[in-house]
Amino acid sequence: MLLAIERLDERGVQRLIASIFDSVRSQPSHSLAVQMFVSELLHIGEKALRRGSASVPSAKETERLPSRGELGRLGSAAELEKWLQTYYVALLKLLKERHMAGGYSRHVSQAIGFILEQYSGFVTLEAAAGVVGLNPSYLSRIFKEETRSTFSEYVNRVRVDAARRLLESGQYSIKQISDQAGFSTHNYFFKVFKEATGMTPQAYWNSLGDGKTAGAKP
């Protein structure tokens, strides 16, 4: 779920919520299973908000999310599911605006938003330029001026951050993580990851050593 949030993947988040509720949709809203799912999904949302900000979310930001006071008035698991879908749509919109409000110009902010949404797939400067409506060479210049990184360096940084979160989850093999983070080849993933972190993906996984990544595989 956190990975889908980081990708700002609204459809992916909605599919995950629906799949979670598939097994409990017929149960009463007060059942333990339903309440556990709701609590966990809210916890994940809070974690995403904290991760995307240097401080506790502001009151102005939290006011833009559906009020939790509404939860007590919902009488079925289906209604809770619908509320959570609405909550996450608002959350993703807020996170996207945060990403695009880093003091950059409109076009660079749009390019960053494009990277954050598409990094797991095929991302090029030319594609981003087409989205924001600029010549690729001009976008490349202003992107470097404002972010102090080239377009490709920024893409790789986003992909390495995603790979680190996947490694920490312990749910995927290193090959799967390379693919999901958007790297074109396994060897390129190792090269870029080591340049960014000083460690290979395997060494990074080994360094965690707290049992959380027991499911990860080379």
C-alpha cells in the first residue's frame, strides 16, 4: 500500500482497499476483522503523511481529509470501505500537491509530479517535456537549475528510494524490486543503488538485520 501511495497511484490504492475488504464486506462494521482493517489502513495513511513532511501534518492539511468522526455513524463494512476510498483519494491529492510545492517553477513541479507517478515504468525527459509542454532541452536546463540534479539523476533517486522501501518490507526478491522500482536491468539497479547508498541492494538488506525483512530473497 505504501508503495502505491508513493507512486500516487490512485487506481492501485483503490484496488488494494477493495481487495482487503473482499473477505469482510459481508461482516458487520463492528466486527473485529473489519475494525482491524480500518485501523491499519488509517495507520498507513498517517505514516504516509508523516513521511511526506518534515513535521506533523498541519491542521489545514488534516482538515482536507474526511473527518474521522464520520466513522462512528457508518453501519456497514461497505460504507467503511467507501469512506476509506474517499479518504485515500483526498490523501493522494494532498501528497501530490506537497511534492509539487517545493519552491519550483510550474513546469519543473509538473515534471517532478510526472516522475513520481511514472517512475516504475518508462520515464524519459522527452516524455516529461511532452506532458509539461516544453522543449526537452529547455526542460533539461531549468530542471537542473532548480533541482541541482539532472532529470535522469532525479529519476534514479526516486527509484532508489522506492527500492529501499521495498527492501525494508521484506516481501520481494531483489530481482522483483529491481523491476518494480523501474530499473531497466538488474545490473544497472545494482550500480545505481550502490552509488546512491554506498551498498549493494543485498548488503543493504543484510544491514537491516531486525527480522523485518526475513521474507526478502536475493
